[in-house]
Amino acid sequence: MCIIGASSAFIESTLAQIFKQRDEKGHYFGGPAYYIEKALRLPVVAGVFCVFLIATYAFGFNLLCSYNLQSSFQTYSFYDATWTPVIVGAVLAVAVGFCVMGGGSRIVKLTEKVVPVMGIAYVLVSLIIIFAHVGNIPETFRVIFEDAFNFRAIFGGLSGSCLILGVKRGLYSNEAGVGSAPNASAAADVTHPVKQGLVQTISVYIDTMLLCTATALMCLSSGVVRTEKVSGAPYVQNAVSTIFGDFGPIFITLAMVLFAFTTLIGNLYYVDNALAYLNHKKKPSKRFMTVFYIFCVAIIFVGALVPMNFAWTMADITMGGMTLINIPCCVILSGIAIKALKDFEQQKKRKLNPTFHAKNIGLDSSKVQLWK
């Protein structure tokens, strides 16, 4: 999924750059809705994509993110199945609501600095645990391949097989091809669209090849019991505690608090972009956005209360709708991104700092606002 995802991430992010727009303040914006409309001349499909994006990032993923965070508290003795999810959901909802309503800029800036450090610390912790149980690594890979290619399970029920679950979770981790990242990629100021496409490709490798693999090896090699009751965050916490004791669960909880908060803020940025497209490329009124944010905050609160299967199912459904629209469009338009890549490579061979012009790849200048 990482290798496939890196390729689709490159295509969609490069396309987002090529067909991006610029507002009156000089800020760039764009995403799948814009290249679907401008390149394919399918504004209705672009609108449907935006509807799915809003359903995914204002509803499906927010439910799941909130659930995952509150589940990390299950390992503590003070956890109460009735009240702890309510408290965690309320605190998270209030914090996100405070930031998206215009406050909390210092909180956002602080988390932007802390999260990368926490990500590096997470990888280091994973490596320590993996090396501490290095003797279990061969057995770990045996389990991975045996479960992934268990054909009896696959043919018995493909949708519930380990392989398909891995595909879905891999897609959830990097969102490559889903059509979310291009909304952020379009905002970048680069001299050539391929530069941003390559940056997005690298991010997929870091996220899925590095972080997901580190998590899998850490958990499986630790030897902790794998049951449905301790799935998700509690399973990771149990694995970390084999080396770090009581500090392990605390570290994972702290990491998830930071990751969940920044993820929720980022999700609502994607939603803002989709709402603007549906509103004739203008941000909706302040009153509408206030009501909408209240709805989003309520969903975050509810997410902490719902069962795990419900949270994952809703995220899978809404994300699937986005992907089923974006991937075919990327395939159809992939020729444009490949031509841009060849143009980039040719300039690099001449030791130039690549710059882009639509006419250089035979792209009709009427389809793009920039890059003339």
C-alpha cells in the first residue's frame, strides 16, 4: 500500500499544483475538485467529491480519531467505561472548538513544533522495543505473511481477511489517493508542481513504510497477547510497557493526544476547502461556519462514546466514496503529471532550478489559472 500510495500521492498532489487557484489575498488553494472541474470538465462530479470529503473529514474520520484517543485511556486503573469517554470526548471537543472558532493560535503553533519531536520519539521507542525482542523478529514476519496470505480466510470472506484489513488501514494511515492531501498540497508555493508531488511521495514512505512498520514489528515482537479486547491503542500500550513499564502507556497516550488534536484541526482545514468550492469558491458566511463547527465539535464528542467497529465502519464508508471518485480521475489525468515529471527531470539534468509552464507539456493554458 505504501508503494502504490506513494505513486498515487505523487499524481494527485502534482495535479493539485498544476490546477491550483489564487485568491485576492495571494493565497493558493485547490485540490481534486479543481482538477476534476478544470481538466475533465465535470463540475457535478467535483461537487459530489466535495460532499464525500465533508462527510469523511467532518464526520467519519472525526468519529474514529476521537474514539482512538479515548481508547488509549482503557489501560489505566481510573478508567470508567461510562464516564471516562464522556470526559475525554468533552475535553477534546472543547479544545478543537476553541481553536477553530478563532482562538488557540498559540496552542496550534505549539503542537506544530511538538508533534514532529513526538513522532521521532515514537520511532526511537519502537526501535528500542524491537531490538529488545530481536529474537522474535523471524516469528513476527512469519505471522505477518501467514495471516496476510491465508487463502482460506481470503476466499472465505475477502472483506474481512487480514490482507484487506491491511489495505484499508494502510490507506487510512497515508490517505494517498483518497484526495485529501492535494487540498494542502495546492497551498504550497513552489516553482514546479513536481516538487510538491515528490514531497508528498516522501511523506507516504515516512508515514506508512516507517511508522506503520515500526508499530507492527514493535507490537508483534513484544509477545503481548493479541485479542479483540486489547485491539488498537491498548495493544500498542501493552507492547511499550514490556520495556518501559508504567511510563509506556503514558507515552502512547501523550502521543495520541497530540496526534489526535492536530489531525482534527487538519481535517477541518480540508472541510473548509470543500465548503468553499461548493459555495462558488467563496468561504461560507461566518454564521454558517459557526453552526457547522458546532456540528463538527459535537461529532468529536460522540466519537469518544461509539463502539470501535462503528467508528471504523463509518470512516471506511466515507473514505471509500472519496477514493472511488478520485482514483479514476487521477488515472485519466495521470498523463499530465507524467509529462510534468519528465519536464522536471529534463531541467534537473541541465542543472537548473526547475520552473513550470503549462505550454511546455502541451497543456491548454485556458485550463489553468497559473503556470502560463
